[in-house]
Amino acid sequence: MKTEFTPEQLTDPAIQRSNEILRACVHCGFCTATCPTYQVLGDELDSPRGRIYLIKDMLENDRVPDAKTVRHIDRCLSCLACMTTCPSGVHYMHLVDHAREYIEQRYKRPLGERALRWTLSKILPYPGRFRLALLGAKIGRPLARFMPDPRLRVMLDMAPKQVPPVSRNDDPQTFPARGEHRMRVALMTGCAQRALNTDINDATIRLLTRLGCEVVVARGAGCCGALTHHMGKTDESHRAAARNIRAWHSEMQNGGLDAIVINTSGCGTTVKDYGHMFRNDALAKQAAAVSGIAMDVSEVLMKLDLPEGEVRDLTVAYHAACSLQHGQQIKTYPKDLLKRAGFAVVEPADSHLCCGSAGTYNLMQPEISGQLKARKLRTLEAGNPDVIAAGNIGCMMQIGSGTDTPVVHTVELLDWATGGPRPPAMRPGHNTGSQVPNLRNAP
């Protein structure tokens, strides 16, 4: 794609990067075939190619974003399926992130939208505040149908019926390896996940220590910054990211780390991009070092040689989170691990398509998100699974709010299979078998 940025514009590192990305696009349109919003809406401007044209025009002309441009960019899920499909290697993620930052700085949204985005940015990244909000939602759920704004109704409907107790495993501390010491890793405990589902971090710690990992929860680490980053609130997202970089780099310097383990794939995509986010910052070297050892939990488990289990009569429908399969290009590891542990794994049709969660997307674009959720549920339930597994808390909440089938994190099943407790979401009476799989050579 031909671009016409001025030499002055190209002195801006963000414009330089966007220029590189735009020039890589060859207008082929392959991205439209895998874009969820284009499939739902059928509008070229709601496809990656259409949004690229809008972003190019906005940036080149250095103009104040108009409502039309903002609407179509807001509708982007950032599922990144287009990056998997693109034959030219167009890094759409960096481009749309720049566009969102540009819009946040120059476009004045209607009061209701500003209030919603401010509220989400001030609550979701903070577990304590989020817990209080969930308690309020629990009280307000009976009134959901009377809410005039569909976004408020969705928030109330999606809030869990029970707020889980606080897990002390999320506090800064070190969990020693059991048996042979094989790795020293830092676990990212996250933010929203700590309020919504404490079972995931608990299962991760049990599993990793059982397989020989010393697990550190670093003091000062917290939200990865993804939620505000994708709203274009760069100052807020970078402050959160910088805290993590300093906390984990300190552990790298003082005790050494073999990996930074992330069990929420949306966070993983962002942490792995810290090197780019801070490329022109004083923290550039530390950020690159942190990104260099950031791994999804499935990547670490593949290195640890999970014990092989006996086949059992339990069908797991595996939902591939977009941030894992497209953002991090991890496609087979979770399925391979589940099969190795003894589970029968099925994948839904069109597994490359988003479930509609996408961070805060299901709260800000409930109509489109609802259509994507309904399609995902149909394809997942078509295999009549005993349980649905996913690697991202947002996907788990989105899918779990629309099905009676238990929805658990992949790591919970792997923990159960290697001697841990039955995942709490797999309630008694559900057809999940009576015993944990028998594993050969289990630690």
C-alpha cells in the first residue's frame, strides 16, 4: 500500500511503525474471510482491510477522528485472526493499537461512552474494586431487565452468581518445587481473574510445583495493562506494565527466572509485546528481557514433560482463545496436553472465530458480541462435551454465561489429572466420571 506521510510525521515513532505496517498491506482481502465482525455485519469497513483504509486516511491527514471512523474501529475485536490469515505479514495489532491511542487523545466521545470507559478502566484492573462491583451486580441482577442501556444489562447478566473467596496464593510469596527442582518461574496472577475465578491460579501453582517448578508471585506485579491498552489509554496501561517489568526484572536479577508464566492468554499477548511497547523508553532493555521469557502456561508445561495418562471416557471441547491461537500463535499445545493427560478432545467448527469476549468488547459492543457468543455456543455444544476448556478468563466468562456445560481452564483439568482436586465448576452429578485418570509415572 502506498503511503504519503510527510518527513515530519515520520519523526514520530508511532507513525513510523504504522507506516511500515500500512506499506506491507497488498489489499488482497484474505483477512475478510476470517474477520468475525465482517461475517456478522457484512460491511467492508468492518473488516481489517476497511479499517486499514480508515486508519491510513486518519493518520496521513492528521485529522480529528470522525464518528464513522471511530465506530468501525471500536467494532474491531482485536481477535487478530487477520494476522494469522494475512500472507503479507501485516502486523494489524500494532496498527489498531496506535489508532485507538490516537482516537483516545483526539476524539471526544458522547458522555455515556466516556463514563462507561472510565468506569471500566477504574474497576476491572483492580481486584479489590472489581470484587465490590461484582457484589453490587449480584444485588442489582434482578433489575437487569429494567435497565435502559443494553450494556448495563449485559454487565449484570454476566456477573457471576457467587463471588469467589480471596485466595492468599495471589499474595507475594514463593512456592517451593516438589521433588526434583527443574525450573524457577514467576506466575502472573493478573487482575480480573483474581476477582472472577481464584481456582485458576491455585491449580496452576499446584501443577507447576508438582512438576518441579519453584513458583514466585513477585511483589509489585499486577495487571498487565491490556484492558486499558486496548481502550487507547496508553498512560494507564504503561504504568501498569512498568510495574510488572520492574517486579519481574528484579526477580530475574536476584534469583533468576526460567520463565514468566501467564495463564490468561489475553495478558500473555500483551506481556509478550512489552518489548515493542517500551522500545523507546528507559525501560526498553528490561521490557525486552521480560518479554523474552514470557510464556503461556501451556508452553511451560510442554517443556516439563507432563506425565502420560490413561484414556478415560470424558469429552473435553477445547475452545481456542483468539489471544492464544492468533495473538501468540499457540495452536496445538493445550490440545496436546489434554490428550496426553487422558482426555478425549474435540474442537468446534470454525474454531478460529472469536467468541465475542475480547476483553471489554462484550460490555461495550453487546449486540455484536452476543451474536458471536451464540454461534460459538452452538458449535461447542454440537460435540455434546462433558466439559469445555479454555485458556482465557474472558472467554470462560463469556461462554459460561450461556451454557450449562461446565467451563474450566485447561490447567484445572491438567491439575486434576495429575493428582489435584476436581475442578469446582464440574459440579457433582455431571457426567465427568468418578475418578481422576490414572497416570503412569505421575510425580
